[in-house]
Amino acid sequence: MTSYLSYWTGHEVREPDLVHFKHFPIRCYFDNDSDELINFHGKDGKIDYNVYRQLLKSIKAMGYNAIDIHDQLGRAEFYRWASYKKYWNYVGDIHHIEKLIDIIHEEELLVQIPMYLAWGFDPIEESDECWHKYAHKWKEKWKSYMASALGKGDLFLLRPRSPVYDSKYKCTCDDCSAKGVGVIMTEVFATAEEIILEKKPDARFVCDLYAEGYELWRNGSFKVSEKWLLMAADNGFGKFPSLPDMGKGPHKWGIYLHAGFWLNHTVQDPHLEPLREAVEAAYACGATDYVLVNGQSFKNFILNLEAVMQMVHDGTEFCRKTFIQNWTRRLFGVDDEKLAYRIDLLIENIAEAHRALAVCPACLDPHEDLDRGFTATMIQVVYRLIRRINGTHNEVLPYNINKAMALKMEIERLYKESQAIELLIQDSARPAWNDQFTFPLELLKEQMSFTLVLFEVLEERREKNDAKIALKAFRSLAERGSNLIFFKEWYIPEKSRMHHPIPEEDIFTF
């Protein structure tokens, strides 16, 4: 079975009908945070070649014409963080990377190379981050990269941030402090541009203004040549705080969107509205030369990834109702307009429930710790609870069990609705529906059940051993997998994204 998305859904799916894009000539898929994708038939941080080819064929059919190979270069976390080293024996392999680049070109897609400096096959040290002291090492590394398979790239991306991790430039030595980050990054970009052009005279450049990068540009401290396309970025969750008037000045502009985000590899989130608003804002201010779309683990974000291409194709004429009807018809054989609307409402409610669960847990009450910067993701809540139960830490956690129960009830309602819809769609598409919606909701439901048990153990309403039993049930469900047989091992705990892992079986110490 080789039709569009058949690899990911287990049944024939018709391609979207997107032929001519009047705007956004470069539509780049961002291969970022793709742990489960890498682990699916891959090993130790190296993706299986056939899996990668299937990804490329799918994004091309969606309308993408380029891919940023970020994770395939070997993120610093892969070989430096204990949470990865426990399960992966990652060793950078430039020959593996070159094979992937060749496959991309065989599929007639452009290759975008992020020119950070800590890729696993040839990294700088964290101690070399100071530009003032170690500029010569940065230059040597860029030259080495351009002499390697990375020199086969078509587009080259850089951001005014740390060269090692996705974080701020951290050096605070007297010289760097005196210059300021904006001036330092101006020098960094000019140097990188010169080195890249020496090897690749026709190279194209993308400046990623993610996070603090846009403010550096806006205040005038950071400047780049006209060769760089400037990319305004969303906040990581599909929303732009504001976009400038990008029609002015010599630079071309584009946007960076998240079709999935780093705290969620389970359900569609963000939903269509924030994505639509972002694309319309880009049209309004002239940022229509480029779009970068973060697909995370790909499989769980097919809806959003297709939707963004439809949005950049249609512009202000994008119709959500028409898109959902078309999408549900192609993927699940839905011809009933009322059922399509019901599906749309379900997906939006799932996104809202997951946002309450993952980003700002609805089970917490306001507390001064939160005001001081505690980022209360649900996984952080779970691990704080576990540490308190184990007696290894007495961290403040303003949990509210009634709020947690209300959130669990909402997820259960959505799970039952997904089960009901699963019975109404085309028979051959039911395993795919289960994999895309019903099973992920079942996982979230089990996660909330486990979390509630932890709350009750802390309140001495349940025995500590109940926490072990609840964790075993949570892990067993993930190991069982969805009804889409080909992907039953997708959610195995040891393969899951480390930012929202299912706790290890032996995590309790009592």
C-alpha cells in the first residue's frame, strides 16, 4: 500500500488538491522533536531510511517543498542528557546524515541545514559558547560542516541564540556583556554567511527570530545582510504576540508555526483557529515568502500539517468548514456534514482539554511559586507528586483534587464521543481513527487516573501501593497500543518523548 498517507493510516487516502501556491514559495517542514518517529524502526537516535522516505513523500503530497533536518543531525540532548543516554547509545554518523540528504534530494525536496554547532557527529563544547574567546572554534566548525555532507544543503538557517541548545546566548564575560547580544549576533551571522558562501555561492539564508530573537531585531541591536530572509516565529503554541509591518525594508519575510508543540505528542493541538489567525496575520503584513512548520513526531499532527498548507494556499479565503469536510471525507470516508461538524468540535475540545492538562494544569490553584516562574506542565506536576510520595523532596504543589477530577471527567466525555464517532465512520478507516483520536484520549484518561491516585495517596486517602498499581495500568495501556496494528509500538514508554514520558516502573522507592 503506497498511496498518500497509507503508511500512516493503514488505508487508502486521497491527496489534498493543492496545485499552485501564489505565495509562500518555500514551504519547509521542520523535523524537530521527532523522537517517536526516529525510534519507529530506527535505533539509537538514527531514523530508518524507509520511514524517512515515507515522511518525505507525505509532506511533499501535502504541499511542502523543503525540509529542515534538525533532529537527524543529532541534537545535543541525544548524547548529553541522561534521560536520552539511558535508552540511546547515540553516536553521530555523518554517513547516515548524507544518506538522508541524498534521499531528500531524490524526492525532489530542498534541504535546509540549521547551522548550530553542537550536532552529534562533530560538536563544539558548551564551554566554547563565548564568541569573544572562541570565535575561531565557531569558524572552524562551520568550515568543517560545509566541507561535509551538510554542504549539500540548499537553505541554511541560523538564529541569534545559543549555538548549543535552543536557549538564549548565555555568555556573560566582560567583553560579551560590553558588546551586547545583538552586536555579537550581528558578527556571528556575518561570519557564518561568508563561510557558507565560500563553499556554496548559491546558498539561501534564513534568520530565525524565535523567542528573544525578534526583540533583538526590533530594537535595532541585531542586523543581518539583505541575503537573509527574516522569519517571525510564533510563541511555540501557534500564536503570534504581534507581527510587524514586514512590507517595508530590504528583507524578505516569512513565518515559523508549530503544527504540534514540544509538550504534546499525543493529540492535535494547537487547533485550527490559532493557525488560521497566524497565517492571516502573515498575509496582512507581507510575511509570505517562506513558512517553516514544526511537525514534531508527524503522525499525530496530520490534520494541522495539512491545514497549514491549505491556509497558506488559500490565504484569507481559507474556510474551516470546507477544510474539515474535505479532510474527514478523505481520511475517514465521512460524507455527512453533521458528522464532520461533530468531529471538528471534538478535535477543538480535545485541544482545549490537552492545553489545560499539559501547559497550565487545571488541577492547580494559584500560588506564589507559580508567579516566580514555576512552569507547571502536567509532567512536572506528576514528578513532584512522585518525589513527595517517595519522601525525597517536600516541594510546594498547590494541587486541587476537585479541579483534577473535573478535567478527568471532561477527558472521559471526549473519549466516549470519539468511541461513538469511530463506529460511524468508514470501516476501513476505523483503525486510523482509533490511532489518531480514540487511543490518544484513552492515554490521557489513564494519565489523569494515575495523577488522581497520586493526589489521593498524598492526602492519605489511598495506600501507597495503589500508586504502583495505577502506574502499571498506565504503562500497560501504552505498551498495548492503538488498533492500528502497524503502529502498536509507537507509544512504548522507553521510546516516548522525554518531555512527557510515562514514569518508569521502578520510580517509586517505598
